Amino acid sequence: MGIVVLTMKASVIEMFLVLLVTGIHSNKETTKKIKRPKFNVPQINCDVKAGKIVNPEFVVKCPAGCQDPKYHVYGTDVYASYSSMCAAAVHSGVLDNSGGKILVQKIAGQSGYRGTYSNGVQSLSLPRWRESFVVSEGKPQKGVTYPSALTYSSPKSPAAKAGETTKAYQKPSVPGTTTPPVTLMQVPGTSPAEAVHTTLPRPSPSTGSPTSSPRPQPVGQRSRELGEMDLWKPGSVLLDAGFVPKEELSTQSLEPVSQGDPNCKVDLSFLIDGSASIGKRRFRIQKQFLADVAQALDIGPAGPLMGVVQYGDNPATQFNLKTHMNSQDVKAAIEKITQRGGLSNAGRAISSVTKNFFSKANGNRGSAPNVAVVMVDGWPTDKVEEASRVARESGINIFFITIEGAVETEKQYMMEPNFANKAVCRTNGFYSLSVQSWFSLHKSVQPLVKRVCDTERLACSKTCFNSADIGFVIDGSSSVGTGNFRTVLQLVANLSKEFEISDTDTRIGAVQYTYEQRLEFGFEAYSTKPDILNAIKRVGYWSGGTSTGAAINYALEQLFQKSKPNKRKLMILITDGRSYDDVRIPAMAAHHKGVITYAIGVAWAAQDELEVIASHPAKDHAFFVDEFDNLYKSVPKVIQNICTEFNSQPRN
């Protein structure tokens, strides 16, 4: 019996030990189960757009090489969801071109997105988009769980192509909370594209019952009872949930087209060197430079427009301002340009551009500054000075890029020494770029883009025809007579026709005087040429004495006091006799205030008095005709002198 008892005790002890060991293993298994699994960061390609992913917040890993301009980005800091997430991360400075992890957070759509160049990426402008996102460093926030697999809105996602299982979409969860997943299912017998729509049932507008088919709620958006959805329209669920409309699932999805950077509204002509001396390799480098500039400019109808002229012996327009309306089309056109060969006649090319390129028929908008960028290998084989002078007088801002310019021993072969300074708009260094080697030309892309877009500094946009406030001071005394007064008004109209008239260009005002003075219309009264000409026709003849000195003072106070600070002030006084009062002091006051005065005398006007009234030198500002019927002959001379004086301003 004793032996039996001992055996039973041993069995009990053995069972106890087994249970104890089993419990330990069980606790270890429990510990393993509650241990948080390691977070796997999903990897994506450079071309994946934020709008293709349903998740509102997630961490992803970008590959290297996303700085490539083929990956489009729309916006700055806040990006439209049609943007490449990885390229946006490079643009914002979160990543460099080597790739890495980023945190993406979806936010509401914006009314507009501004394109900028940053960190080697040119983002584009976009008027509006339904959804936005921001990117930051890929460090998960404490207490938030991010999805290990992304939920794509289209089964044609990169993940699906690679055979990756697209998991149910689940909100990043905070410990202690649970969120039911929204699962995308495919109904048997439907295509993958249809499955996206089939799994999101349309709610019935006629019922507000909570028992109606539930609408999948994207995380981060406030849930609503279906009864609030009175304005539901087909497709609205997809848009609100971050889905791409069915049209965008097609192979020919419509990409938003940039309207161009409104902060760089210029009409731009590139004159590229196609001479034989440049060689094929350097010509390809020149084309790549043009393509890089086109990409950086963000071309569009609301921003910069660009055309290209190639020159050799003779110039040839490759495409004009209205041919292409976005950067991608311009780049494609540049790629097709073939080298012409011949000499390097840049002067002939500048003349051609002045006469033909910047015309309305070729897409010149009038409201945008005209810019011509001349690229030359070494030096031109003809002279550029005279052609450039005419271009400047026509309002064209000429820039010169000289690549591998002449060294000291080569200057003896140059047709025109110091050609760049003779050509550019101003000789202050702003309009000239000297590049030591063709292989470093790419470094000039951003300096050039910055300069051509700085419209406030494009000094040659102002011409003698579009930059003045012109005040006519008209003698309406009894000696003039009604018939001759109409002839004087015709002179005023003929002079006015020569100018570009608008509220931002040249403005016209008029004063009539006898013993007294009358403001016929001020600078702000009319802003179009037809309105100005009609206003001139309506001026009535007054009749009376001739107080020219008082009239000058009146014009200074009532007309030129309201002139714009950046406008040249021109007074054109027309009289037929000697003044009853002193003109010397009023004339000096006008000159002191910067008013350039032209005096036109007819019949009995006193030559000495005209010279006192006129600005210095009097021979360029005082005119006399013997009869009213000959007044029209003075128009070309007055216009010529106005423009000569304008163009003689220092160019430094």
C-alpha cells in the first residue's frame, strides 16, 4: 500500500509540473499575441498620385529619381491630389532625389494652386481641384497606426499591376478605438471598373431613413445622415470619398491643363544659333536648354507664351507664340527642331523678329511685355547694333546669352566688338549672360527665367508711344476763328492717333484757354482711342483773349497734378498769337516739375515766346507754321522728336 501511495503522489506532482509548464507557454503565446506587429511602410512609384489612394493619411516610401519633370506637380506647399506625391515631396524639400519615407495627409480642395520652381522641380499652376494634400517627413505620429497596405480607388493601380493584394481601407487608429473597415468588393459578373461603382450603392433621395443603404465614409470627413443628401448626384459619392471619376479611369484620362504662371506674363521669343560652327552636339545642348526653360516657365494663356526662331544665314520661325499653349507641347516642338547650318547672322534675325514675330497674327497679346532672348555661339557674323536699336524702340526687351565668347586673341575676327552691350535693352548686366562653356549652359536656366519674369525691370517694354501722359493746351481765342479751331482740333486728333492709348499706356487730356481756362477732359476720363477722338470732336470753340501764361499754370494744377508718377509728362501747347500775360515764369515752373513742353505756333504766334515756352533745346521742341492749313505737316516732326528724346535716355 505504501508503494501505491507514493506512486500516486508522484503522478500528481508530474501532472502539476505539466500544467505549470503548459501555463508558462500559454502566457508566452498570449504575450506574443498582444505584441504590436512591426509596421511595414508601403512602397510606391514616382508617378502615383494622391487622388488614386483612398486613405486620408498614410506613410509611404518613395524611390529615387522622382525629381524628373515627367512627374507632374500642381501647387506649392499645398498640392492638388492630381500631383505625384513623391515629386511633391521633392518640390517641398521633404525629400531629395534619392527618395525616402513621407507622411501624406489629405485636406480639402483649393480654389487655386500656384506653380513655383523649387528644389529642382517645377510645379504647375491650377485654377481649382476637388482635393488636396500636404507632405511632411515620414515619421509616424505617436499613438497613430498607419495602413501597411494602401487602398487604391482604381483596380488599375500600380499595386494591383504588381500583384499586390489591396486590403480593406481602415482609418489610422488610436489605441482603445476601433473603426470598421470599408471594403471594396467586386460583384460577380462585373468588370473591375464597374466594381468600384457597384460597391457604393446610390442612396435614395426620397428617403431620409437611417436604415437606407449606408454611404461609405472616408476617414477624416464628418458623417451625415442620408436624409441630408438632398442634392446627391451620380458620381458625387466618388468625388467626396477621394475616388477618381469614371472618365479618369479610361486610358485617355484628362490631365488638368495649367493656364500658366500669371506672375510671369510675357511674350517670349528665343533666337537660337543654328550655324554650322556650333556642331550637332552643342546644338542638342542648346535645344535641351530651351526645353528646360520651357518647363521652368509654366507656359499657358494666362502666363508666359514662347516661340522659337532659328537663325543661320537667314532666320526661320520654328513656331510662334500661339502655336503651343503649355510647356509639354513646347518641349515636344523643340525636340523636332533640326539644325539649319550657315553663318551666324544674329542681326538679321533680330530685324526679322522686330518686323514679323511680335505681331497680333503670330499671337502677340499686346498686354504682355515682348522679350527676345538671343543665343549666340562665340560671336555674330553680322552687326547687331542698328537692328537692336530698332527693336528697343519697338518695345522689345533684348537679352543676350553668349556661349564660349571670343578670347583676346579671337577678338580681331569679330564683326562688331562689344556686340552684346550694343544689343541688349540696358547695359547694367541684367540683360546679358556670359557662359564659359556649352556644358555649363544648364546652370543659366533659373537666372534667365527669374529675369525674364521680372516684368517690373523690363525697361524696354516702355516706348515713346505707350508711356506718357499728354496734355494738350489749346488756344481758343477770338483770332483763331471757328473754322481754324476745327483745324486745330484735327491736329490734336492726328497727334493722339499715333499713341497707344489705355489706362495703363498713354493717356490724353485737354485744356482750352482764352482769358480764362477750361478743362475739356482729364487723363482719367477716357481710356480708349475711339473715346479720345470722339471727345476731341466734341470740344466747342470758346473765343476770347490770349492768356497763355495763366493757361500753363492751370494745366499744371488741373491736369498734370493727376499724372501718374511713372509716366512721362508731355505738354503740347498750340497758339496763334502773342500772350497778353507773362509766359516765362509759368514755363519755368513746368520745366522744373518735369513736364516736357512742346510749343506749336501758327500765323501770328511769336517765335521768341514759343522758344521760352518750349523745353530745352528749343529747336527740338518749338515749331512754327505760317497757316492753319499747314498744321498737319508738323505731326511727323513732333512725333519723331518725342520718340528721339525718349530713346536718347541713358541705357545703363
